[in-house]
Amino acid sequence: MAIPQDGPGEVLVAVRGGSEAYAAWSAAPVARDVRVIVVDSVSARSVIVEPLPP
């Protein structure tokens, strides 16, 4: 799911050999299927992300 600027989106995070969905926020919009890096945790199921540098 795409992440709108300052709005919630969703990311899949690799966890223990599988993937789990987390609510995600980003300062800039992030398109669908773009790899991101988690830079902070807001809660147990919410994260702040940035696009992964090329």
C-alpha cells in the first residue's frame, strides 16, 4: 500500500523468517512496492519509514 505524505500507509516488515504488516508514516509520499527502511517505532504496530537509498 502506498504511504501518503504525513498519512498512514502500510508496510510489510521481515520478522522471524516471515513478514508482518505495520501501519507506517513518512514525511514524504512513498509509492507502492518501494523498499523502505524503518527509522523509528511509534508503537508496537506502527513505524516511521523513509525510502531506501538507491
